[in-house]
Amino acid sequence: MTISEAIKILKIKKYEQLERNFRLLSKQTHPDKGGTAEAMHKLIEARDLVRANAAIVRTALAPKREITKDTAGKIFMEFLG
């Protein structure tokens, strides 16, 4: 399973939604609640993968900054220190 597949399975738009979405989805996929063991294992695998790669996931889900001439100059000046 890839990180992007895990994000889709967990239906998260930002990292902070991970635990909430996992709990909600696990209520639907748990074998005692009418789901299957395979679906629950896949959900747990997705959660563990996202947790293990938290920094990558946070970066991938972070809002993209639009680079304009002004912001490019500011970023360059911050870089120069």
C-alpha cells in the first residue's frame, strides 16, 4: 500500500483528521459491526502507514502556497537570512 492509497482509504484532507476518521471508519468496517476482517486490517494498515510517515503526509496535505513575484522575493530574502 502506498501513502496516497492510505490517505484515500482514511479519507483525510489534513493529518489532524487521522484519528477521528480512523475511529469513524473502524465503526463501519469492524467485523463485530458488520464489516469484514480484511477491511479492518486494511484500515489499520493505512493508519499505521500514515502515522509512520507523518512528516511526509503533513507536507503532502499542506495547503499549497502560490508563488508570486512578491512572495518569491520574500522567500529568497528569508533564505539569505
